[in-house]
Amino acid sequence: MKLTTTCILSAAIIFSACSSNTKRITILGKGKVDIDTKANTITIKDGAGAIEQTADFNNGGSLNLKLIVDGKESTINIPENGLYILNAKNDTVVGSYQKYAEAKTNYDVIKQDMLKHAIDSLNLLIQNKNVSAANRNFYIAPFNAIKITNNIDATVVTPYHRMTSIEQVGDKIPEVYRFWSIKEIRDEMIPKLAKDTVSIKK
């Protein structure tokens, strides 16, 4: 009986150690993706549709991924465990932590100074200014990967998705990170906010 208990405990410890080594990677690209978690290889072939696919790589220490996009090969280093965004597109992707539980979709209740601050923040973000892990905002150049959070179960909203709310379970505020293409921010979001600053009465 003691031997059986010891074996069970050992198995539990091994399983725990393996599960703690997860590097969860959300891949943004265009075309068709093939992921080989054993060979640590991600292959993307050109195509018309945008892709977003998430894969778990379970290994200790630093991970070197081989990224092959349309026959061109590069190495992507994933230094530690956590949740990552891998930008396999030709366009830069930017994003930040969002308090979805406090989101307000009715701009009539937002003050002018808050809108102006939002515009300033977006302009800085697309210029890669005031961007840092401490600020929980991210500027991901093409064919680069950046760690978003230690929490691999956090929610990632990728570019061109329109999700504006998420269900809160219990007292825990959802950990949500929203990403956009620079084109989305420059051509859609900033002009809309600028229009709202004029339309809202003081």
C-alpha cells in the first residue's frame, strides 16, 4: 500500500512539473498553418484567409521555434513559460490589457478629456512609445513573438474581432488582452474617437 501511494504521489509530482512548463502561443498569420509541437516547427503557406491558432508547447527552459512562412525560415525564441502572441504577418500588431468588466460602449457617458487621453494613448501605441510589459501594452513587429502574461488561460482578442464584453465568473475580473492592426487604429479607431470628441456635449 505504501508503495502504491508513493507511486501515485510521484506521478502527481511529475504531471505537475510537466503542466507547469506550458508555453501557450497564439499564432497570427495568413494562409494555412501546420504546427508540429514535437519538432517545434510552425509552417505557414500563403493563402487568402487570416488565421489565428493556438498551440501549447510543453518543455522546460528556453524554446526555439522554427517558423517557416512561404518557404522563408526564421527562429523565434520563447524564453520562458506563459502566454505569447506570435505575429507571422507582414503587418505590425499592437495591443494592451483591457478591463472588459468596466467597459463602456455608450460614448455619451465618456468625458472629453477621457476621449482625448484615449486618442493620445493609441497614437503612442502605434508609434511604439510608452510600450512595456509593466504597462501591459505590446508592439509586435512582423515575425516576432512577445510574452503577454504568465496566465496561459487569459483571453486574447485578436485583430478585426468585435468582442466588447466577456462574462465574469464570480468575483474574479477576466484577464483580457485586445489586439489590433495598426491600420485598424489609424484608419478606424482614432477617427471615430476624434469624431466623438466633437459630438459629445460638455
